[in-house]
Amino acid sequence: MNTTLRRMAWRNLWRHKQRTILMIATVAMGSLVILVLFGLSDGVIGSMTATQVEWNQGSFQVRGVSYADDPLIENGLSPDQATAATEALADMRTAGITPRMETYGMIRTSYGTGGVSLRGIDPTKESTVTHLDELVVEGSYLDGPGQILLSTYMAEDLDIRLGERVVILAITNSGTESQAFRVTGLYEAASFDLEQVAMVSIDDVRSLTGIAGATSLAVSLPKGASAPRAVTEARELLAGQSGVVVADYFDLNPFARFMIAGATIKMIPFVLMISLMAGFGVANTTFYSVLERTREFGVMTAVGMSRKLLSQLVLLESTFVAAIGFIVGGGLGYWGLMYLSRNGVSLSVMANISKNVGIPKVIYASTSGWYMVAAFSVVVFTALTAAWYPARRVNRLDPVAAIREG
């Protein structure tokens, strides 16, 4: 295509500004929506993964074989199993390993009673796996027996204040046992499923239940380490120990597996709908433009311009529209993703349906240059494909008939 043809195409676009702006807006909107759709979809999964790994579960866990199917405290790791597993994992590169003892029970205060998930932790080792200590917003982190750390949600729900005494009731093999604790700190739960978790010393849970050992060993990895590779290595190191399994992120979060598996499939209808919208908008407007300029095209053909150049002119006009629309929509969409990747989107309105699926309270959008490629491939390609029929019609124009029809 020569420079003259490009100048003609550019001039023709702005002879009808409203029509051109409409086509640009259509392509821009399609590009923007697809960018945001990809960024938020990946962002939800990424935020959920990061929240569970950094604030709750660690990169992976070592548990008893029966614990996953029947999470009772007696199905956890025995003291010997916990010690042997910890020693075996010392041969691999980890950021931290900490034992946990978890059980369910009731929390009783002067003002009411509620269900609670009691998690016994080693305060020092826990800090090498999760950042629980950084979530404390009132009071202080655990530093000894007889102390309990509650979420701000639980404290507000049961009207509990710092320094007050609460009683934990837990079901054990010998019946129901209770123990009093003093509230030393309140933490802001990073995800909805942490709101009902009370943290105490692991020795207190062992004393309360009369069971030694741990229900799990939570393991964290250094930044940049491959979790799947580390899980494979851990399983190889523990292969000789009976009654012990390594649970990866998806074992700990079954819901996430379905989310990730279905994310791409569920997005296909939306992407197709947006593509059809952009394609129909460009095709309809371009086709109307061709009909409106039939006489003009006939004259241009009569004076010597080939029909092939005319069809190229129409395609070039659509190319300019698609390029401008993509730059505008892609720029706005990527700026929006950059903003959401820093500030996040609060999911507080979903609290009632998100408590047990590990969804964080705030999700952050994901940013990637591949989203620009996806938007370009889908929207711009669709827009140019849609312009093919009008260009083909121009290529078949009969000059005399075109001048007469015009």
C-alpha cells in the first residue's frame, strides 16, 4: 500500500467523525472489557493463592493419611511422625516448618457463645511460615501459654475486648474439656475463612485435648521457589514413612481446583460475546459507509482506480479504526488493571458466601503483557475480519451501476 492510499484512508475516516468515533468506541470497549476480564479472573486466583500461602496454610502441609477425609485431632501426626517428618524435610530448601494442632469447639464469654476453630501454633516457628504476627491490629502477638488471639470479626460478634477471659470447650476422646484463656491480641483476618479461627499456643491445645503430636506440619518456601517441584521433592523424602502424606495447595483448597479448571471455559462465552459485539459494530458501520459511498467508489473506478485498491482502501480504514480503538481501550484497560493491582477490590459484600472457600477479603488484579496480546488477537482480528465483507463488495462494484445507484 502506498502513502497516497494511506492518506486517503485517513482522510475518509474523519469526513464522518461521528461514524468513525462510534467504530473506535466499539473496538475500544471490547479491548478494555477483555483486558479487565482476563486481569480480574487471574487476579482472583492469584490473590486467593497468595493469601492462603502467606497468611494461612503455608506452601504445603504434611498431614496424617486419614486426616484429610476425617479431620479429627486423633487422626493427626504422632509425636514420632512429626519429628521424623521434620528431620526428613530438613534436607530440602524451605523458609520454615511449623507444627500445628487444630480442632473445633465452642468459645464462651460473659456475653455469649459461638463456634470456633482452635489452632494451636508455635508462635516463633509460625512466623517463619505465615505472617500472622503482622495481622495483629490490637494488643500483642502470642508469647506464652494461657493466651488467645482472636479475629476482630469474632471479637465484635461476641463483644470481646482485650484482656478479657474466655473459655474454650473442645471435644476430646474422654469427653468435653474446657480451658480458660486471656485475650492478648486481635488480628484482622486476611480471608473470610480465618475469621472463625482462634490462635493459642500448641502446648495449650495438647494439654486441653490430651493428645500430643500435631495435626499438620505447615511448610513455607523461599520466594521464587517452585511449589509443585517442592511438593514432589517432599513426597520423595517422606516416601519411606507410613501414615504420612504431603498435601499441596489444591489438596488444602479443593474449591480452587474447580475455579482454575473452569476459569478459561467460563470466560469463552464472554469473550465470544464481546468479539461479536465489536465485530458487528465495525461490520455494520463499515458496510453502511460503503453503501453511502457507492457513487464515490464508482467514480473512482471509472477514472482508473482499480477495484482491488478500493477494497484495500476500505480495509485500511478499518485497520486505522481497529488500531486507534485498541490503543485507547487497551491503554485505559491496562491502566485500570495497574490501579486494581495496587489498590485491590473489596469483597466484603460476599462475606456470607465466601467464609468457607478461602477467598480473600480483598482481591488484586493481575497485570501481564499477554492480556494485551489476547485483547488484540480477539477484538482487532474480529474487527478486521468483519470488515472483509464490505471490502469484498467494493471489489465487485461495477462502475456504471455504482454511479447510477449513487
